[in-house]
Amino acid sequence: MRADLLKTFVMDANFLAWGKQEKMRERHQCNIPWAILLDPTSACNLHCTGCWAAEYGHALNLAYDEIDSIIRQGKELGVHVYIYTGGEPLVRKRDLIRLCEAHPDCAFLCFTNSTLIDEEFCQEMIRVKNFVPAISAEGDEAATDGRRGAGTYAKVDAAMDLLASHGLPFGVSICYTHDNAHSVASDAYFDWLIDKGALFAWIFTYMPVGKGASTELMPTPDDRKLLYHFNRRVRAEKPILTLDFQHDGEFVGGCIAGGRRYLHINAAGDVEPCVFIHYSNANIREQPLLECLKSPLFMAYYEGQPFNDNLLRPCPMLENPDRLEEMVEKSGARGTDLVETESAHDLAEKCRPAARAWAPEAERLWTNGADKRAPYRARQFCGMAVGIGINHVKNHEVRLNFRRFRPDWHSIKGIYQVGLPSIIMQSIGSVMTFGMNKILIAFTETAVSVFGVYFKLQSFVFMPVFGVTNALVPIVGYNYGARSSQRIQQATRLSLLMTTAIMALGTVIFQVAPGPLLSLFSASDTMLSIGIPALRIISVSFCFAGVAIVFSSVFQALGDGMLSLVMSAVRQLLLLLPCAFVLAKLGGLDAVWFSFLIAEVASVTLAVVFYRSLYNKKIRHI
């Protein structure tokens, strides 16, 4: 069975399907999912805390013919993975097996509480060969029974033993909350899962979906950091595949809902962008699947993803609630909760405190490189190999011979005297970014996004300047050694002219076209209202920044890197962050951006003072 399932999943559902999905995305200019989640029924034999379907009742069902039609429409778009949610899907297990028979080129996964898995159903799974259960379990016996009811853990344990005894593949679905985070993120729990035979674990963060949903169960930043680090350690050390939808955004490009990689169809036929977000403009009983994917709410997802440059903040609800509220309001989507609808504003309000709390922690994880990413390491190794190869073939002046290699502590000291300030300067930049995000998050998550977009845009202006100064450093250093003050001054003046011209051009572009620049990042109306004045205000400081960068490079070339460090510390730590904090309190969000101008003017003033001192000390008399 496993071989047949592997063939279906790898070949039919991925290798062959992926190309078709990409063609359909290009043809129709909308999201085309990798998988479709659907609820065969709202019925369930349990009443689990925090389940969005816990209050749905037993009245709603998608008929067999409706599910069959969804699958057939999906296959026309290249979708060959179907995932059953609910309710408890196995209430309809006879129909689910019939669908497996009707579509042998599809892989079916089912989120289940496992209490309806019996010997007969195991034999059916063996027969059809394309059905895999993901059993809901949240930690040890106390945690599982506490959320799902007394005795559930024992039934889960028995179901796993039954599946394993038949050699049937299965995994688990884990919803972690503030109450069970430590129970879930434990070696004992995952060792138990592995011992039981689980092949994978889908990890979900609790979301306060529904009017009566408890916000007290929402994980704290400490809970999330625990799962973040634990999940990565499990992947490295244990024979089980883990997927953490909230913290694996860096691997999948952020939010995967809205049809980008999946969508959800509830038991009433409503086509929702996410299994947790109950708003829609479309119903599969009224519209074909493709039209549903082109509905206003789905197109808002298509145009807005990713919702945050920090892919550890992927969700438009949990981490970017402003974006969810905006999309629902602009698209005119209606609430589709099957019990009692909740406005997008009210849902966003519930999520905002958690979003603000997580933002600085996510930023620290994202920017500080605490997680050593394998692709990054691979790129570095490749770069190193290419560099060594080119040096060996093309550089005949320098030959590396490690047989006679001996540390020269005097040389090492000299290297670090020049290099240490640069190392610290790079660190200061991360501290500044973290501090600015803390200040901006007090206003709105969109302000943080604007700051991230600004950094991407300004790099197009600053990179040519860095190219000029990278060339300046060896020229100044060489002529300082050759004792040619005239050439040092000529090179410095020319660099100042070129840098000022580049920065002036950048300022003009940012002043004239801030809207189009932001639109490159699919900016919403809210982002435009914040971002346009931000870009215009900050860009006034570009010319001052350019002058400071040139002088900083001259200081490094003359062996006085400490002066560059002092300038960087004064600009980013002693002036920028305090000014931003004070202006935020006094003048609001728009005033914060003036802190960049204040910091750059002070920095260039300090740079001129330092240069005059250094000129009199080192350049004038050589």
C-alpha cells in the first residue's frame, strides 16, 4: 500500500500536477491551490475546546455528488490532493472510501479524532491505497482529554496501534494552545508518537475563531518561541516530519491560504480562503470552482500575499489583523460561520494584542539569523568553493600554502583593529531595526510593513553608493601608503560628487513617485496612506546619508574605523531611536519618519568634524 500511495502522492499529486497548476495560475491570473480542504459534514461525536467546528451541529453535509464534482473541477486545474476536515469526516467514511475508488489518481488525507477507526475501515484503507488519516492529539493524556474529553487519549492510542498493526501510514494533527504548549513541545510526547508509528505531525496554532472563542488559550510569544525552536530540533534529530504552518512561513513564502496553496469549503458549500477564516464571496453550489478562486476575497489574497516581509508573521488574521479586516471590508465578503457570524473588525480586535506581542519576537528571530538555514549555508559553501577556484586559476600573485601556516598575532590584532568596528556596525543595524519595529508596532502592523518595504526600496539607491565607497577604500588606502595627500583628497571629492548625485536622483524619485514604488509590493490603501509620506520624509535625508557614508569609508581606509563606529552608534542608537520614540509620543506616526532626517544631519556634521581632525592629523603633512 505504501508504495502505491507514494506513487499517487509524488507522481500524480505533485510531479505531474505542479506544472499544470502553474500553467493555470498564469492563464487565469489567480491563485490555483495545491490542495483543497473540504468538510463532508458538520457532524462530530466530540466537542473539543477551540475547534471552529465544535458548535456547528449535525445538520450540514456536502452530498457525495457535490464532493465528487469539487474533485473533478479541481483535477481540471491540476489539484490532486484533497483533505477532509469537519466536523468528524469519518461520520461519512463510506462515502469517503467511494471517492477514493472514483479518483485513484488523487491523494486523500483526513483530519480525524480517530474514535471511528475500526478493523473494517482499516481493511478499506488497504484496499483503496490512497487514504491517510491525521489523528488529532495534543500532548499527553491530561492535555488531550482536557481539550477533547475524558477517555479520548485511550481511544487515540488504540487507533494508532490498530493502524500500525496493519502497516497503514498515518500522522497526527496537533493544535497547541497556551495551556498545552509545553506538553506538545516535549521529547516524551514526540517519542511516543514515533513509537506508535506516526510518520508526520501537522502543527497548528490555536486561533480564537468564533464569537465565543477564548483568547486566553492563544499562545504567548514564549509559547511560540518554544514551538519554533522545538520543531526545528525535532526535524534534525527525530524520524518524523513536522509541518508548523505559523512558523514555517520562511519555507513556503508566507501565507498559503486564499488558494495560493490551499482553500477550504465548508459543509454549507461556502468557499473560504482559509480553514480558520470564515468569510467568503462564493459558494460551490452556486459557482464553479474557478469562479470562486476569482471572487473578490480570493483576489485580495492573490494580490496581497505575502502579507508581511517577515515570513514568521505570515497570517492575515493572527499576525496581520489589519490586513484581514481590510480585505474583508473591501471585498464585501460575508461571514460564513455556521453558528454565529463575527465581524472582521471584532475578530481582528481579538488578535491585535497577540500580533503586537509576537511582532518583536518574530523580528528578532527573522533578522538575527538565530536559525541557521540550510539553503543559506549551501550558498556560502558554493561561494567559497568558487572563490578558492578562481583564486587558484587566475591569481598568480597570491598562493595559499597551509603547510607553513602559522598564526601571526600581530597581524590578527591589526585586522581586528580595522575590522571590529565594522562588525559592531553591522550589529547596530539589527538593534536599530528591532527598536524601530517596537516603536512602529504601537501604531499598526502596517507601519512595520512600510518600514520593511522602505528598506528594500532604499537599497536600490544606497547600493550604487556602496559600490562607489567600496572602490574608494583601496584607493585612499593605497595613496595613504604612497603618501599622496593630493590623490586622497581628489578621490574623496570625486566620491562625494558621485554619491551626492546618486542620492539626489534617489530623493527625486522617492518624492515624485512614492505611490508607484509602494505598488511594486502590492500596497493596500492603508499601506499607501502611511507609506507615501514616510518615503517622502525619509528621502530628504538621502544626500546627508551619502556624505556620511563617504567619510565613514575614508576613516576605515585610513585605519580609523573606530570613528565610523562612533558615527554609526550616534546616528542609529543615540539619535535615531530616541528621536523616533519622542516624536511618536509628540507627533504621531508621520512625525516618526523625521527622526531619520535629524539623525542623518547630526551624523554628517559629526563626520565633517572627524574628517577635519583626521585631515590635520594624517593627511595634511604627508
